[in-house]
Amino acid sequence: MRFIESIRPQLAALTALGALFLTGCAVGPNYHRTTVNAPSTFRNAGEVTSTNSLADQSWWSVFEDPDLQSLISAALTNNYDLLRATARVEQALAIQHQARSAFLPQVGYIGMADRGHNMFLGLPAPNGRTTDSFFAGFDAVWEIDLWGRLRRHNEAARAMLLATEEGRRGVRLTLLSGVARAYFELLELDEKLQIAQRTARSFEQTLRLFAEQHEGGLTSKLEESRARAALRSVSATIPELQRQITLKENELSVLVGRNPGPITRSAAGLQQQLPPAVPVGLPAMLLERRPDLRQAEQQLRAANAQIGVAAGDFLPKVGLTAVYGGVSTELSALTSGGANAWSLAAATVGPLFQGGRLTARYRHAQVACEEARLAYQQTALNAFREVADALASRQRLEEARREQADAVLAYQEAVQVARDRYNAGKASYYEVLEAQQQLFPAENVLSQIQVNQRLVLIQLYKALGGGWSLAELEWYGNSTGTPPGSEPVK
């Protein structure tokens, strides 16, 4: 305590001087957001009359299927990619804490015991005697951030922490989209399987009829062979569809973090009406909403700060060192007042000749920052494209659905007309078979288009940065953190 009291004025002056330095300018360029050439509107968006966006909605209001909500909630809790992303955030937080600790004095302890002739604590002591020497104390080292090098290092670490957090949001959004995509693809496979089974039953009846007529001499072998070929062709698709269903269930099981197994779903998910219009907002909003863009910007900020760190290496480092303890030839005397020892020193260390190492490091930091700038601009450009692609697909798929729905309706009418003609004795059942053969692929194409419409909605929600305004807890269902899938379905 007497030591602390004796140097209190010096410590107060040094603290004030350090605070003055810490509030000064830091070496290196300050960060300024890079200009992005954003279009005024998205292509194929039509006339934009509102800044509202599909991304403003929560995921459970976009995907209203209770079974899908349960799967998404499970994936957000158990998916390993998301758990790994959370671990990366914790690592970045620890690194940021390490960088921040450089602002504070680094305090340690030291103890020494020595026995030697004409030596005292390892130093020459020509007294002609063999002596014991002991030392115990504390040492402190504090680098004064005179040029802001440590501040730039801390800025870079904090930016990388924020980038990692945005990376986790990106993984979360990708996971959500992946679960929804796989779920609707599974429903599509279910529907195609139903179409194939229904068509196979119809072809089986046709084959039975032709076989009976052939045995009675009413038809040739050609009709029976064509009917059998049509049946077998459709029947061959059933095992393949069942295989794909199993694989898709396994994919969904892994996404939700559990072993492969069956997936609960309802065919009603494909019957839900799609919104007639989807607001997309303004392209510039993506810079604030898409997690990959926010991550790329934080990575650019970190790279910009690293230029300051590299520039600071050219300048001298100013530091303070302090030692306080006890030194004595007797261990029992270390705590006595006469054994007290202290030291307070300032030091300056700087480079003179490094063979171009510091210059190369500074140049590397500059080029790395430029690369990060280009990556940010490229990410923005890809974001505008993804939204435009989804909007174009949504528009054209609706046109294709209307046309294909008319085609299916026409084929269904053709099958019915062929049956009526056959029952009236005006045509052979061969006409019915031909109409059925044309209906089967048409129904499959319509099913594919309808699912693609839902996949495009998922793609658009992701491309717009869906759920950007949700707090961390709200991602798991609502403001209370209760997943929608765990609530009774009303």
C-alpha cells in the first residue's frame, strides 16, 4: 500500500495522458460505406407503389402449413449447421474480447529463488560468499495506444464478430428455405405417386378388358400389347417415386437434426392459395436486410481496419512497465518493509529495418480491403439478380400454370368423351387408352408447375432477406419464443 500511495500522482498523470491519446484519431482510413449501383426498381417487379416487402413478414405467416412450421421449428433448434454457426459466433466473441483486453494493463506475478557464489538473483555480486536470494512480486505492462493501432485491431475484431452473427442469420434463413423447399418437393412426389397409382389402376382395367376381348376374338393382340405396355410403363414409375420419397424424407430428417425416418405432412399444403401479389420493396433495402450483404459489409469494415493495424506497425510502440515485490536473502524476510522493491519505467520500441516486411504487410492489407470491397459489390449485384430471377419465374410460372391447367382439363374431357363414345358403340376402347396416356404426363407437368410456384415464393422470401426484423428469440416462433408448431392448431 505504501508503494501505491507513493506513486499515485504519477499514475494519475499517466492515466490522464493515456485517456488523451485514446480519444485521438486512429491511424489508417476510417470506414465509409461503399457505393453500390442499385437499380431504382427490381426487374419484373412492375410498378412499385409501396416500400413494404415480403421480407417484413415472419416466416410462420408466410408458411402457414402446421406440419411445415413444426419442421422449421425443429430445424432452428437442432440443425447442426446452425449449431456450428452459433459456435462460430462464440469464437468470434472470444476473439473480440481478446482484442479488447489489449487496452488494459497486463498484470502477472513472478517468483524466483537462487543460490550461488558471488551471485545475487542471477546478477554478479562479488562479495566472496555463497548466498541465497529470493524474489516475489507482481509485474504490469501497459501499451499506450498512442497511434490507435490497438483501436483498429479492436475495430476489426468487432466487425468480424458482427459478420459472424450475420453469417448465422444467413445460415438460419438458408436452413428455413431449405426445409420449406424439401417439404414442398416431398408433397409433389406424394402427388405424383397418387397420379401414377390412379393411372395404373385405370390402365389395369383397360388391360383386363382388352385381354377378355382378345380371348373372345373381338380384338387383336396389338390392343392387348399396347395396353400392357402402357400399364407397365406407369407401374415402373411407382418404385422410383417411392425411392425418391424415402430419400426426401431422409433429407428432411437430417435438416431437422434427427435420424432418417418418416415425415408427417398433409397434402393440403399444396392446396393453399398463393398470394396474388407479393410486395418486394426497393432494391436499396436489400443492403440493410439481406444477411449475406450485411456480413460482406462487416468483413469489408474489418479489412479496412486492418490497414490501420498494418500502418501502426511502422510507428513506435510506447509502453509502461511496473514491478513491485520483495527481494531478500532470506525467504522469511520477503514481506518485511526493508525487503520492498519497486520499479516504474517507460519504453519505446520501433522498427528501423525490416527488409520490406512491414511494407509488404501494409500492401497486403490494402489489397485485401479492395478484394473485400469488390466482394461486397458482387454480393449486392447477385442479390439484385436473385430477386429479379424469382420475380420473373413467378410471373411466367403463373402463365404456364393457367395454360397447363387448361390442357389437363381438356385431356380429362377427352377421356370422358372417349368413354362415352365407347359406351355408345361408336368407338373402340383404344381411343380411351390413348386419351389416358396423354392425361398422365399432363397431370405430372401441372403438379411440377404448382410446386415450382411455391418454391419460387420460398426463393423470393430468402432473396429479400426474409425475417430481417425478427429478434433472436422471435426466430423460434414469436415474441415469447414458442414455436408455432407446438401450439394447438385452431
